[in-house]
Amino acid sequence: MACVDVASLTQYETDAQKGRADALYNLGLAYSTGQGVGVDFIAAHKWFNLAAMRGVDEAKSWRAQLSREMLPTQIAEAQRLAREWLSMFR
């Protein structure tokens, strides 16, 4: 994956708010690999979960892989954040 810069992250966030599945997926990649941000599995799981809900099959695989490395409380927090995000940007 190419290095993600701050401008790209900002654009992904803007596009994610518009419901673009690819932007949700790219945010998941950024947070899961630390590209342009610190590694944050909770944030990554949230973004992959949202992308998976919009039909991105690769996001399901990444989310499952992350889940194996997370505590149940972390997964619950990621799911709560995804629900919160949906309530704001649905």
C-alpha cells in the first residue's frame, strides 16, 4: 500500500461522510497499518465494519483478522463507535 498522507486522510474522511465505501475501507487500512496515523485497531475495526456494511468484501476479511488480535471490550467499543458514526452520517 502506498503511504497515506494527511491530505489523503482528510479526503477519505470527507468521502466517508458521503457514504463512499472505498473511503471507509481506505480509512480502515490507514488505521490498521499506521499509514498517516498511529496504529489504532479500534478505529480500524470501526472503519472496516462500516465498509463491510456497504459491501466491501475485503473489509470483512480485514475486520475478521483484526478481531483475532483484539479483546472483546475493544471490539465492543469499535462497534459502538460505528453505530455512533452511522447515527451522525447515515
